[in-house]
Amino acid sequence: MSRRCELLGTGVMSGNKISHSNRKTRRRFLPNLKTVSFKSETLGTDVTLKVTAASIRTVNKYGNIDNFLINCRNNKLTESAQKLRLQIKKKLIKLGKFDEVKIVREKKAEVKKQVKKQA
């Protein structure tokens, strides 16, 4: 069984364990995986995933799993998360609520121009 986050694909990292005498021994850094059940309001079901604690905090920042998946870039997600994202996206478009969930990100140059105009 692989130790990998099912949302963002965070996996095992390797490095050195350094002793007091400065000896280097190879070691593994395991991700902090938790099995969590997210409530998908769009699909109306619970989605059970094995995710890292950092991914849980990010999902909470966006509000729920639906908002997180819609606003996260597709290339950052794992294959299973991309399939779930596609299901949620299709359902939101069908219900006509996609614009409510999508967060439009403005480019930095445009934001700077707006700040200069206001000053």
C-alpha cells in the first residue's frame, strides 16, 4: 500500500538522519495521512479519501471539497481527484451554479494597474 495523498499526490520523501557525531544515515519522511470523509454538497454524497493533514487544512480554507476541487489546478490533482472534479464540475454546470463556486484570479499586473488608478 503506497503512502500517498489521494488529493494532491504528496508521497514519501527521503533524506538523512544526522547523528550527534554528524554521521549521515538515509531515512524516510512519511506523509501525515488521515482517512477523512468529506461531504460533497453538489453530489449529495460523502467522499472518503486518504489525505495529508496539509490537504485537509487547504480544503477547509476553501470551505468544502467542491470549492477546493473546482478552484484547484487540474495538473496538481491526482487522477482520482481529477475524475471527482469532473463529476462535480458537470453537476454544477447542469444546475447552473458553476459561477458561484469558481473564484476568478486576477493577474498581478492587472491588480497593480487598478491600485495605481485608485491612488
